[in-house]
Amino acid sequence: MKSYRSLYLAVTLLAAFSAQSETAIPPDVQRFIDEAEICQHLAGEWEPSLPEQQQKEIKAGVAEHCSKAEKQLPALRAKYSEEQDILAMISGYSL
């Protein structure tokens, strides 16, 4: 579980630096991006050859982060339906 905290910290730091780009990323969109990034990372880590405990941890992390991102996405699409740059950011994730 410690590695997930490290991953979250890395994603958060990356997000902080990217937030200073030309387009300011609203906090709710940034939270979605963080969850979606962690979701995709963890999903890519799962392999049947991993020890059972590690598989369980990865599955739990995927369930937690992917479900959060999936719940956020429809509301963000509705809220930012007129902002093409934000729609492009959030549409790049397949959950």
C-alpha cells in the first residue's frame, strides 16, 4: 500500500506543475485526472502471475480509484460542456 501513496504523491506533484500551464485546471477536473491516472496505472500493473496478496491490493486500488473517476466523469462533462479544452482533457481517459 505504501507504493500507492508514493504513486499518488508523484501524480499530485505532476499535477501541481501542469496546473501552471496556460490553461488553469479547475480543482474538480484535477481531482478527476488524479483518480483516472492512478486507475489506469494500477490497471496496467495487474498480472495473473503476481502473488495473490499483490493482486488483491491492485484490484482494491483499481476499484477505489476507477469508481471515483467513473462517478466524476458525467458531472464534469455536463459542467464543462462549453469548454472544449477541459472536455479534451477529460475525454482522453478510458475508464
